[in-house]
Amino acid sequence: MAKFELKLPKMGESVAEATITTWLKEVGDTIELDDAVVEIATDKVDSEVPSEVEGVLVEKLFDVDDVVQVGQVIAVIETEGEGAVDSTPQETTAKVEGTPKEAVVLETQMTETAVAGNATDFSGSSKFYSPLVKNIAATENVSLNELEAISGTGKDGRVTKNDILQFVDDRKNGKIKTQPAIQPAKEEAQAKPAAPAKKQEISKAAPVVASGEDEIIEMTRMGKLIAHHMVESVQTSAHVQSFIEADVTNIWNWRKKVKGDFMKREGENLTFTPIFMEAVAKAIKDFPMMNISISGDTIIKKKNINLGMAAALSDGNLIVPVIKNADQLNLVGMTKAVNDLANRARNNALKPDDIQGGTYTVTNVGTFGSIMGTPIINQPQVGILALGAIRKVPAVIETPEGDFIGIRYKMFLSHSYDHRVVNGALGGQFVQRVKDYLEAWDMNREF
């Protein structure tokens, strides 16, 4: 009998460890190929680790709530045949669980873009808390005093995910009174100048009175993460918008002409999205200072152009899968990438790495009939482009013989950008360049 070592897979560039939350298989259980063996959690994602082989689980090397480093062996599976323990299995990628754990995208963005000073600092505690527990505490505004007061049920009294979620639920139901955080003396001395901000916080926290006929709906965890991320982005970036109208008649007619042949040859539905994404990637190459992030007082100029593609989920929430190295894809490759990510987003089958590393985001508000919008920047990026609905409108057409009125297909491009580092000239020139690429579409182009 051979033995196979199941290792903790890579879950993204910035994830180095994970916490074991639940063993889905016990020693002696039969395991099929791709069966989920264990549930893990980081501060960014809750995932399952699938088996790469068929066999029987003979050893679990970690207990629930243990913290494991990426690449460590977490279990041993006995398989048919003979051979030594396989210490170099093919890399396994953790599978992102479906709703409600699609909140991974928001947790990822919040972790990457946390503003210094806004998040609770748990470094002063002598106790160990997993990244997931600290992330939940920060999201739910659990103070360090409250966190330390929680009686953990994990190994050596460690606070688990269930412990802190139970605390949050009890506090919400009034079973636990909120403990005010102890402020250092220096902060107390400065409390008087900060009085206006304190008053504003109290005003925001004021409860809304609901009548007997009103329905009270509890926000989902993902809904709360979205709300937090949107407010944080507005408070971080100086949002400015530029709008421009593009004539996409040539694109409309070209797609209508070739989409049947495209489907026959490539087996893919050619939508407008990959065409627009191609134009955006070209414009970013022309204006690389749109492909940046801010870190304190420094600017990080990104080498790769990774386009985030906002996708609506069936439950009304939003997820932003990323097309990596979008500028290196031709139209066929871009179409395959767009369709693949969109399908997996709808089926809750995205991997953690699929929603990380975006450098610029595109959102299609035209899907819902909107002709323009003012999208909120996806931190830590500095720009986001909203694509409006394509409309058939009367327009002035200039020709050598004179001007005349004709029917054209047009759309608005709405560009939101961070005015801290992107001035009006750059923001306007960038969206103008996207327009130029769209309007210069070659009707005779081969795909």
C-alpha cells in the first residue's frame, strides 16, 4: 500500500498560513478523488482542501484550531499499490465555498486595503488569535478587551471562529453589554479637540425606530463586508468622475456579423465585455500611471495589468474575479477568460487566487439598463470604469459631403479615479483613449 501526503495548498500570494476549522473525514474513512477532506480558514477565505487521490484516511497531523503553514502535510491517505510517502504531490488549490462564504472577495479586499489606524490593533495582547478570528473581530468592531474576555473552547483555551461568532450574536441580542475600549492617557487628553468627530459617530450609531408594520431584515455577513468596504473606499480615496460618450456602431455591427462563426470555431459566446476589456487593457498600457496603488506616501507602479471584472451574483451580491495579464491576451483568449470567470462566479466555483491581484476594475452597469454611473473605487486600486448601456440614438455624422443625421449605437463610459494621485488630465485622457480604441474598431478584423 502506498501513502499520499495531503499538504495545505497555496491560497493566494499573501496567504502564508491557515487554521483548521473542521475535519470532514475521520481516520478510517474512504476518500474519493476530489472529496473535501478538511475545512480551513484564513483572514481572507474559508475553503475546503480536496483530495488528489482515492484511498483511506490513515492519519490526521493537526487538530481543529491548529494553525498550519502553507505546504505543511496535514493528513496521510493510504492508496492502492506500493510506494513511499508522496511528499511532492501536485499543487492543490483550495476550493472557495459557496454562499454565504462568497464573502471571500470582500474579505480579501478589506485585508489588502486596511487603512492604518482604522483597524483594531490586537498586537498588544499576550494571547494568540488566528487571522480569521482577528478579521471577524475587526469587522464586527470587537475591542481587544472584549476579545480577551471571550472564553475559548479551542485547544489550550484558544478562541475559535465559533466562539467569536457566538459572542457577536450574544452581543447583538443584548445578552452581553458592550465594553468601552480603554483609551491611553494621551488619547484622553486629545479627546476634546476630537469632539465633533465623536458627535458624528454617535449620530451615525443612533438606532432607527421601526413601527409594527416594518420588516426587520438582518444583514448577511457579505452584506456587512460590502458596506464596510464601500465606506472605507470613499473615506480613503478622493473620488472624481469623468464621463465620455463613445460611438460603438462598428463594434455592434462587427459582433453581429461574426458571433455565429466565433461560436462554431471557438465554442464560446462572443459578448461585448471582452471587446471592452481589450480596449481598457490597451489604454492602461498607454497610461501606466492608472495601473498603480498608494502605500503611505509612496506610489507602487504595477508591472502586470490585471483587470477586475465585477460580476453580479444571483443573490444580489457582487464579486470581482480578476483577468491576469489581460494585455497579453488576444480577443479569443480574453473571451475565454471572461466567460470562464463569469460562469464560475455564478456557480460559486471561483478559487481564492481568482479574486486576488487586480490592478484596475471594470463594471458593466449597462447590464441593468443604466446609461452611466459613479462607481466606487475597488481599493487599493486608483480607478474603475463603468460601462453604460448601448443605445440606438440619432447622431450627427460628419462626411466630406457634409453633415447629416443618422442612427448610431452609443454608450457612456464613466471613469471614477483617485484624485490624490490621478489628476483630471490623466483621468480624462485615459477614458478618452478607451473611447478612441472602441471607435476605431476595424469592421474587417479577423478573430
